[in-house]
Amino acid sequence: MRDKALTGVAGRMADAESAQRGYLLTGESAYLIPYAAAVANVSRAIDRLHAVYGGADQAGSQFHELRAVANQAPAGPGEGVR
């Protein structure tokens, strides 16, 4: 169960990165749809992961750090390259 939840977080973040990369390389707006979906699902995936770990207090700081890393992702697919 924990592996599946962890894979869910990593998968959503990888989905966002892949869609962002596709948009940056091609300029095709079709990549914006999976990008937006993946970004929207990252927070929910982290919530599921935290729930699987029972909301453990000792892991609280790690979940806080994971959320901070996820929130550092560019706000839009075109913001990945500066």
C-alpha cells in the first residue's frame, strides 16, 4: 500500500515534468492538458501518501518538505526555462 502511494506521488510529478518538457520542446498546447492534470493531482497524491503512513507525527516534517518541493515546481509549463 505504501509503495503504491509513493509511486503515485512520483508518477504525478513525472507526468507534470514530461508534459512540461513536451510543451517546451514543441510549443504544442496539447501538452498543457496533461500538465494541468498532473499538477492538480500532486497534492492529492501527497495527501494519500500521508494517510497511508497514518499521519505519523514523526513523518510530518518529511511530508511538509515533500509538499515544499512539489510547490517549487514551475507554476506553468513555460516557466521551466529561464
